[in-house]
Amino acid sequence: MNILGINAYHGNASAAIVCDGRLIAAVEEERFNRVKYAAGFPAQAIRYCLKEAGLALSDVDHVAVPRNPYARLGTKLFYALRMPSFARERLKVLAKFTGIPEALAAAFDADPKKIGANFHRIEHHQAHLASAFFVSPFEHAFLLSADGLGDFASTMWGFGMGNRMEIDGAIPFPHSLGLYYTAVTQYLGFPRFGDEYKVMGMAAYGQPEQLDISRHPAPRPQVQRLPFGSEVFHAPSHRPRDGVGRK
């Protein structure tokens, strides 16, 4: 069984190919177009994965996309009413996802109707969990996925056994360890998506002078929540005078 995974229309667009439970190749589109955090459709990454696996597009049995518009639909509708501009942007992205079969066919100059693969929309964090567990050497394992936001969840956990996963829980938006990290990153003067790695790298060169302050809004363990002190999201609009920013 050949499974093609496609992460498209989002930063770090990428592709991966799994054949009979074994990961053959996984690569981001930026490796080919040399654009950091490249979004769009990862056509070159897909071609590379299929080449490494020795497959043609017609050999792919399943295509997995890590977005499910129906996951937490009620929550999505609630925030669509509260944040209409945000909702419009998300709808544009979802509209692109519906055209992935056509985009895949166009990348290979093929007729979309002749693609025999089954397309699957996988909830964001379930895709993370599956990509780690199903190609691992473990027959059973505890599973954890945590990032900024995906399908209106920031964290998910469960248990994997054999060829199955059982999801035990998830933390919904807006509670997010990743968004908290992004807020700190932006306060330090890095406004663009994906700059968190710069703060992570520079942290090793710093001194823990603000350790007590940074611990104050840290999450207190609770089921289904990561409650941060709201004051960290009401920082002054100006950047620290001695901070590091883009020039």
C-alpha cells in the first residue's frame, strides 16, 4: 500500500511517501524553490517523493491531507461569528484544499478523473500522531502532539497499538502553548510566522535574569486546558528598546 501525504497551502508545504508501512521519503518544498517557509502546493516535493519510492502517480493508493474542515465544526462556526475577517481567510484556505486532486493532477499533467487514489482529510493533530507512530518501530506507544493551532486544537494525546490509534483528549483553541511561544517571539521583535526558532537558538546564549517573571504565566496543569495569565497577551505595542528585531 502506497500512501502519499501532502501538506499544502500553509507554511512549510511538504510531502511524504509511505510504502507498506515504511517511510521512504519526506521533504519540504523550500528545499527545491529555496523560499523559506514556502507555502502553496508542494509539486516538486511530491515528484521527489515518488521518484525516491520508484512510483508513478498511478501507483499511489491513498492521499492524506492534514486538514479536516468538519473537525470541531461548532467551534469553528462560533469563532467565525466572533472573528469574521479571520473566518474569511480560513475559508479561502479551505477552498484551496478542496482542489488538491486537481492540483495534483496538474502537477503531473494528468487527468484528475484518472487518479485512482482515495483522498482522505485527516484532522490536523491526528495526522501528526499518525505520522510519528505508524512508521515507528513500536507496537504500542503513548502519543502526544502539541503546536500552535490546527483544526482549532493545539494539543492532542492518545495511545497507539498495532495499526490503530485511540484519542484520549485534546486542548481546544485558544489555549495553546505554541501561540504563547509565538506571542513571546513577537514581543521580542520577530513579527513573522516561523521566527520562533531564532528565539530558541538565541536562548542558549542568554542568562535567566527573568526566570521568575517568565514562570508567572506558565500553565497550571488542568484537564483540557492550558490557562496562561492573560497579562502576557496585553504587552505594550512598542518593542523593547534593547531587543532584537528585523532591520
